[in-house]
Amino acid sequence: MKVVYVAGPFRAANDFEVDVNIRRAEEVGLEAAKLGCSVVIPHANTRNFHHHMPEPVMLDATLELMRRCDALILVEGWQDSQGTRDEMCEASFLGIPVFHTLFGLKNWLEGTK
């Protein structure tokens, strides 16, 4: 089973907007899981960490999770997220495919069976 990392914005101007970003990532993760893969949603994993952990530690930890995945799926608004852009660069360096749509992810998953 392929493991897919959900990449998108986490940080925001306030806690409500952070929660909106987390929910968007969870929605994409659920749809990806319905395609038959396991998903890593770092937003949900670190939901309550952002007031308690230094930001560089959180970013390094989520980047390490991403390195262990087979692919990335992007969440709307990813262009505005420096963390997501960094994840995409690392994925490109490692040869990990990055998908902008669930349709693209679906086709890739079907081709890797």
C-alpha cells in the first residue's frame, strides 16, 4: 500500500484559520484514503503543537515524515505556504511524485498496483 503525504498550509493569522487549514488537509486526506492509500496528514498530527513547540522543530519533523512517503498530494492554497514549497523541493530532489489533483493521484495509484 502506498503512503501519501498531504501537503498544504498550516500556519495562519489566528487559531480559527489554522483550524480551517487542518480541516482542508483532513478532507483531502480522506479523499486520498478512499482511493486506497494510507495517508499522513501532518496538520492533524501536530494540531495542538504549534503553541508549544518551536516552529523549526515542527517543520523539520514534518519534513522527515514526508521523506518516508511514496507521494504528496497538495491542498488548495499550497502556493502560499513556504513549508509546502519546501516539501515540494525536497520531494523533487528525492524523486517523490507530487500531485496537484486527486485525479492525478488516482491514476498514479492505479498504475503502481
